[in-house]
Amino acid sequence: MGEYLSIDETSLSDGELYTILTNKAAKGKRGSIVAIIAGTKAADIMKVLRKIPEPKCKWQRSNP
């Protein structure tokens, strides 16, 4: 996982919204998708992001 990540939302079908977290350094190639999360609520997304192992995270965590 790179130092810079991108976050976006998309609707795959029937109005279901997903948040997609991608690694900018991969430039759309292999390893670019970090996570696909059902929903777009910040609290739900943060729960998933906090599950990423600490050594893989290059961003500073706050509010554990």
C-alpha cells in the first residue's frame, strides 16, 4: 500500500453504494485496489480502515 491513497464512491447495481479505496502509486494496475466497502458513511468506512494492519498503514491514525 502506497503513501497516497484515493477514495471514491460508486453505485454497482440497484442503488447500492460502495466506497473504493485505491493505491495511487499502482496507477490503476495490479495492487491498486486497497478496499471495497459497502456504503458511504464515514463511521462505517473508518471501522474497516482501522482493521488494516499497522505496518501496512503509512498514514497517521487518530481516534483509535
